[in-house]
Amino acid sequence: MPTGLEQIATIKSQTLARIAEVTAEPKPSYRIDGQEVAWADYLARLQRTVAWCNRQLAAHAPGEVRSQGCT
């Protein structure tokens, strides 16, 4: 079973692939039968998902601490 961080990395990868698909052939927003499809809003949501994934992955990345001793 994948770890939480592996799942977040998978979500990020899938979302980036979807962004590539959406931006390769942009479509206009439209309304049909009372349902609205706003592609710009959808793209913004995808971008927010990637940003969230980046924050989650960065929060769990190993860090480096530099210190200097006194002599």
C-alpha cells in the first residue's frame, strides 16, 4: 500500500497530466441544459491541487540545518 506521500505524488502527477491535456486543446466555457462548464475555473482548480501537493510534499521533505560552533 502506498504511503501518504506517495499518494500525494501520484495525485500531483495525474493532475499535471490533466493540465497538459486541458491546455493542449483549450475549450470555451459553456452552459447546456442548466449545467455550466467553465474551463478556466477547472484549470484553476487543477493548478490549486498541484500547489497543495507541492506544499504537502515540501512540508515532509528532509531539511538541512546549518550551525556554526564557537571556538
